Amino acid sequence: MSLSRRRATALMIGSTLPLGGCAAPTARTTGAARISPGAGNHVRRLALHGAVNLRDLGGYRTTDGRQVVHGRLFRSDALGKLTASDVAELAGLRLRTVVDLRTRAEREAEGPDRLPHGLDATLMPVDDRGLFDAMQRALATKDPDTQRERLGSGRAELRMREIYPGFVTRAANRARFARILGALAHERSLPLLFHCTSGKDRTGWLSYLLLRLLGVPHATAERDYLLSNTIRRRSDARVRAGLEKAGIMSDPDLLIPLQEVRADYLAAGLHQARKDYGSLRRYLARGLGVDAGTQDRIRDLLLR
């Protein structure tokens, strides 16, 4: 990696904050914070120094009146910048499984997860269509015209909308999502945490699939997906300010479409699932091979 690309990467994921990843050590509120995504649901977010988007997927209500159990299923951004106190808090979750959805390039740039003793991450990289590498190259140029050419005029949004259909069409991605869902059908895998870099796109897609499989209504599952924008807003703004201060970007707002999740990004993946399989239910059953029996076991373990 060239010096300029290392500099850009350091600003994205090092001593400041990643483009959409974990926070640098800052003051925080100890313990779990409650955030309401509406409709009577409350999300438990674990407030850590080194990760901003770690939350318990428990608490959501299903259409048949049941509720997702707390303390069994967690979603997060990358865990490579956790402090010692963060790791201690993570140990309190008594996790049995951690799944890392990042690509090899992301892991090499950001470092491996910092986890409690005896717990190792299971690597299941889901393709980001080269977004991470493309972002490093664009930032490393430090050239406003090049960055506008690559990210402006709706190009960043288009790039994000192109990622989600790949969660459906690419066999390797389907295989990894299928393995995670299969693990959730076994008590020995729980509690389970899964994450990518920013905890919003690959993690957001998988969270949406799980909530829908469990019977959580679309509107509620979509609100959980969009909640990353609220949780990440301040840290993402600091990233943009840091890149501008370092002279890497003169218009850091070009990054906003990449830092955010948007309903139309999710909709692009759902449209592909309906196009290829007829419905989300058939995508789960046929595309991912999660049969009715497996789905029932997942519900038995994750609902009350």
C-alpha cells in the first residue's frame, strides 16, 4: 500500500474514526442505552469506547404477538478498536459465536477483532463489490476533481444501491448468510454477534432478514436498519471533519451517501430477491436453503 493510501486509511480507521466503522476512544455513557425506533419498540445499544453501533436485536414485537428475546442476538460494527474495558463489557454478553463479515482487505487495514479470552471470530467475508478499496483509492488522491468525479452527481448513491443486489445474486454471499442463519438454529451457537466494518450494510441486510424471518413487520425491521443513521451521525461527522482538516478531502460531504443507510439501498436488495425468487420468503428458503424446519428452530430459540 502506498504512503498516501496508508495515510487515508489511518484517518478512516485509525486514531480518528473509520469511514463507517468504529469510534476512537472518547467519553461515553457506561452500560446499555435505550433507543426507540418507534412502534413501542426499544433498542438496547451497548455504549463502548471502540464501537458505536453494537446493539441487542432483542425486544422487537412480531406480528403474532411474540417478542425477540434479549441477550441472544447482537449486531455491531468492527471490534478491532475495543479498549480493555470494552472487551470486559463484551465478555459480560457471554457470547459463544462472533461472525466477522468483513473482506480480507478490510481486516488487514482495520486489524482483527479484539475479543474476550477464548473467543475467536468466525470469518465469513461478504463481498462489498470493491467499495472499501475504491474508497481508499479515491481518498488517497486528495484531488477534489477526482473525488467529485468518482463520488459526486449521484455516483456514491448508485454504488451503494449496487451492493445490495449482490447479497442476493452472488453465490458466495448467499452461502455465508445461509451458514449464519443455520448456526442460529442451534443453542450451542448462542448468544451470537455478527458485524462488518460499519455495522450498517452487510450487517443491516442480515439483521433485516433475521427480523423478518422471526415475524417482525417490514416497517419495524426497516426502522431498525435505518437506526444506524441516528447512532452513527456524530461519529461519521467527525470522520468527515478529520478528512477535511488533514487535507484529504475539500468536500467531505461527498461521503455522506456512503456513510448512511437509506431505504432505497435496502429496497434494491429486496427488489432483487423478489425478482430472482418471487418473495423474500422464497429467497430465504431457496436462495439460502433455510428450510421450514430450520426457520422454526430459529424462532423457537429467539422468540418468547
